[in-house]
Amino acid sequence: MLVATWIITFVLIIGVGIYAGTKITSSSQWSGGDKTMGAFAIGAVLGAWQIGGMSIVGAAQNGYTMGIAGCWYSIAGGVYFLLVGALSKVLRENMVSEALPDFLARRYSTPLARLQSYIWVIFGCIYIPIQLKTIASIIQIVIPSFNSAAAMVCGVTIAAVYTGFAGMKGSSAIGRIVCISTYVLLIIFVVNNLAGFGGYGGLISQLPKDYDKLIVPAMPTQQIFAWAVGGALSSAVMQSVLQPVLAARDAKASRNGCIIGYIFAAPICILTAIVGMMGRAANDGLGDGATAFAWTVKEFSSPLYAGIIFAVCTMIIAATMATMMMATGTILTNIYKTQINTKASDRQILNVSRWGTIILAFFTLIPGFLIPSAQLTDLFLTLTYSVTAPFSFCVIIGILWKKVNSKAATASTLVGIIVAVAWVILGLNAKINIVYPVIIASYTAGIIVTLLTSKEDTAKA
């Protein structure tokens, strides 16, 4: 019953995404470049993107290992939506297309645009497998005969099928279904099962000390602040975030979509952290807690209800991967039409978008087999900040301060990359979150070079 319900539910959801793709006749419709999306559609894409595996499996893992402090990821981590919403009008005025490299090439230089493109593709090949790990933990509970490799192949196939075919249209359609369904299902699950523990207070009494604290050594204030402020200055420049915002029909829809996305995303980790805490109270033998979400749902639900929860949560994680696949596919397509075949027809571009995305998705299985399952949230965020923070100055400050030039943008990016690599190699991230030194160094370099060279630019003019 569990497996049958799981299969039927997610096949129906995927069907909705694929059906949305049948209406696509041009590459701009696939990528969102046709600019027709409304606020709720954008909010659903962004909400599903932010929730994903880290807010479901990752937050439950944190709830299992540290308690309610595990809820901070979605509350603080989604703050960047609000910044993007505030900047949505000026972003739309400056971005020449749905691809960030086009902005960097026009505003600064082609080499900087290409650097961002190549780094993003590499980033996508590592980011997607991390999300795959979280899907695999659910699939293995549903189908115990699947090993990790088989579960990951299953997971990537689910996301790649509708993303490659339906692009932004599929992401929007599925995002609406899974965001609403996830909340309804998890609220019912948590409310019903908390009673069996004697309510929230009874649950806390069965857990280790400090599981009721929002701030613990494993979740210090500087970490939360890094997610909120640092994330706003780094994650806000991600192609996967900007693309849905730029797909809006107007600036108002972009702004409201970002607000809706945050409303969708912010509370989810409260629910999933509590699920992890339930798992810890019932079974302290789950190791690092990577399977806490799946184990707890299966243990405290009927096969029918568990199957539906697993299917919806599998799809919301797949939706996160799908948004990243689509963003990376968009960058690959941009490389193709600007560097490989500058005379490509729209049909050729659409085919590259679709098949390039699918091929890339399955290629990511290779690094996926090598990435450890422990501390996925920390690994995920360190990777994200290392890749996005170096480009923060040239995008966010670059659209607000017209004096920022190519030299300053390049300097800020290179300094940020060097600091990020050094911080990881030296193992300093455990002491101070990587986003702080990267942002400080990158912004300092960008401001100094801008001030030193803007006079030269004025003199030449």
C-alpha cells in the first residue's frame, strides 16, 4: 500500500508538470523569458525551491540532533527573497534576459560573464547531488530494496523528466501543488502525533537537554545571522532565484511573488524539525539523523498516509532540483548560443535547453555517489555561499551604483573566490561562517577599485 500510494501520487504530480510542457513552443517559454508569470506562480516556484531537501530532510536531521533550533534554516535562510523582492523593479530594468551572464557581459565584460557561467555549471553538478541525497533517504524508506545508488537514479529521473520537457511552466505548475500539499499533510501529521507524546511539552521531556532551546552551540547566533544577512547578499544573486523573478509579467508580480515565496518557505522547518524531534524521542539509534524524517513519518502514519506524504515531499525536493536543473540548463543554453552556435535557431535553442538539462541531470549522479550524507545542510550552504557571494557586489551593488566598472567587478569577484577557497581549505568555516569573510573581502575590494578607477573612467570620457 505504501509503495503503491507513493507511486500513484507522484506520477499524477509529474503528469501535471509534463502537461504544462505541452504548451511550450519556444525557448523563451521554457526558460521564462516570455515574462508571463503571475505573483502566485512565482511564489510557488520560489517556495518549492527554498523548501526542498534541506528544509525537509535536512531540518528534520537537525531536529533529531539538536532540537527545535533546527527550525532556523527556512526562517532565516529565506530572507533573501525579501531583498530580491525589494530590488525586483531595478533588477528587471537592468537584466537584459533571464540569464545572469547576459547582464554581466553587457554591464562589465565577456570574461566575467563566462567565468560566472562556468562556475555555475560546476556548482550545479555538485548542488543537485546534495539534493539527490535527501530524496534518496525518502525513497529508500519507501522501497527498502533500493540501495543508495538506485534511489538516486530514481530521484534524478523524477526531476529530469518534467524539467527537461516543461521548464519554467512545469516548475510553476508543480510548485503550486507541492507547496500547499506539503503544509497540509505535515500540519495534520504533527498535530495528530504530538498528542501521543503528551503534547509539545511531553515531547521535550523525552528528549536530551536543550532540545527546547532556539540557540544552542550547534546553532549559534552567528550562524543564524549568516543565513539571514549573508544569505541575502549571496543567494539573492543565484540564477535559480533571479530566473523566476525575471519571468514575471511586471515588477509588481515579481515583488509580490517574492513575498509569497517567503511565506511559503519560512515556517516549514518548524514542522520538519518537530518531526525529527519525534524521531529522536522514539528512536535514538538513527545515527546522524539523515533518515529521521522518513523513519518518523513511516513509523507514525498509516501506509496510505505515509505514501502520500513521501510522494509530495519527494516531489517538493525534486522541485528544488528541477529549479536548479532549469537554471543550469539555461546557463548551458546561454553558453551554446553565445559561444558555440551564435546563429542557432529558436528550435535548436529549445532542444539544447531540454536535452542539455536532462543530460546534465544524469551526469550529476557521478559526484552524487561520492558526497557524504552527514551534515548535508552545512555542506550545502558552504557550497552555495562559496559560489554566490563572490558575485554579490557586481550584481547587487552594480545595479545600484553606476560607478562600479569592469575592473571593480572583476576584482571583487576574484578576491571573493580566493577567500572562499582559502577559508574552506583552512577549515575555518566551523569557527566563522564563510559568507562573512567572502562578503567583507569582496565588497571591500569592489569599493576600493571602484573609487580608484572611476576617476580614470571619468577622465577618459
